[in-house]
Amino acid sequence: MDNTKPIRELLHAHGLKKTPIRAEMLELFMGHDVALSASDLLAKLTANHDRVTVYRALNSFEERGILHRASEDGQGVKYAMCGHQCPDEQHTDQHAHFVCDECHQTYCLEEVAIPDVEVSDAFSVNRVNYTLSGICKACKA
């Protein structure tokens, strides 16, 4: 599938220029139904890009509302595409994530909303992470 136009439009809508690394990274995210880490990306990228460039692109995508942090483990942060247009610096797609105990893949569960939790005024919540773990469909088979 050719994602050239959607990628160009996505980057433009979020105020980012289309560069080869950004385009290739977004192509990888669009082609996977699991969250990807920087290490995953570096292993899958066709061109030889340094880690700093990949991390900068990931940070830009997260800051601009293109990607969100799906989970974090010993291999680092895993990112997934935002399900809809998120405004810069504030992700509005609040949903649960599932991490498989066998293959360690992280899946977005768009249909599972994060429960509304009330906290006292003594706390200021910046981010909510609702993660389920178990065995994914592929590993159960």
C-alpha cells in the first residue's frame, strides 16, 4: 500500500516537514498493528540511520500528537500511532494497552476506555497509563 500521500498530509497537518527518515518511520508504524520501540525501528529501517535521528523523530511525533507512548519495558518505550487527530502536546486518545507476556508485543485497545479516576486537588495528573497483560491471540494459537 502506498502511504506517501497520507504521510505527507499527516506531517503537514502537524507542522512537520516530510523527510526520508520521518516518512519511513511512519510507513513502519502504519504497517504494524503493534507498538514499536526505537530499537524495533532501527532494526527495520532500510537506510542506515543513527539512534539520535530516530529518537528525535520519535520525540517530534509524540510532541505533535502523531504517536503516543503505549508501554515501557526493559527494551524502552514503545510507541503507537494516535488513533485520531491529537492536538499538539496533548493526546486525547485515552485507551488501554495490552502487553503480551510471551512475545512482549504491545497492542492498542482502542475500544477499551480508561476508567475515570478521581484524584484529590493535591495531585496534578499529567498522563494516565492503563495496561493489561496476558497472552495475545497469536501466542495462544
